[in-house]
Amino acid sequence: MHLAVPTLVECGNCGNRIMPHRVCPKCGYYRGKQVLKPEEMA
């Protein structure tokens, strides 16, 4: 048995590596739309 490496994709807005189908924690964008403001994530 071994651990699987998680799949990561690049955020289309800032280039941060994130898990697919998740809001980017760095910029707050999901699928080209800002859904969270950076100050809300702090």
C-alpha cells in the first residue's frame, strides 16, 4: 500500500497550484469569477 500524490491544477487567475474544483485560497477565484475576497479568507 502506498500514498497517492494529489492532483493539482494551476489557478487560471494567479497561477497558484490548487486542487481541482476548489476556490483558489490565494486570490479567491473559481472558474474565472471572484467568489471570495482575499480579506475574507484571512
